[in-house]
Amino acid sequence: MQDPYLDELKFEFQNYSNQLKKLKKKLLKAKPGEEQSKIIKQIDTIAKKMENNQKQTIKVTKSRLKEKRAKK
């Protein structure tokens, strides 16, 4: 199903995923302590954004499918 809004959500999710990969590498190189805790907080924030993105994607997909069925 092609939908500009869903494509935008997918693109955002990919960006979040790329950010997580970079933070993971940064975390592995970081010294224990305050620096690691900052990185972990960033990872948590991005993970929450990803979760919200997925919830929104599900809502939009269901809505689009309902619209399709209603047209038929």
C-alpha cells in the first residue's frame, strides 16, 4: 500500500534505527559512568519514539484498510 504518510513514518523509523546503531557504537567505546548514562538515556528516548512511531503506523494502516473496505 502506497501512502505518503506511511512512507514518512517508515523513513522516520529508519532514521531512529540508524541513530540507535551510532549510539550503540558510542556506548561500547564510552568509559563507564556519567557518559554511559547519558547515552543510555538517549537510547531510551529514541526507543520510545520508535515505539510511538510503530503505534501510529498501525493506527494509520488500520484506518487506510477501513477506508479501502468502505469504498468497495
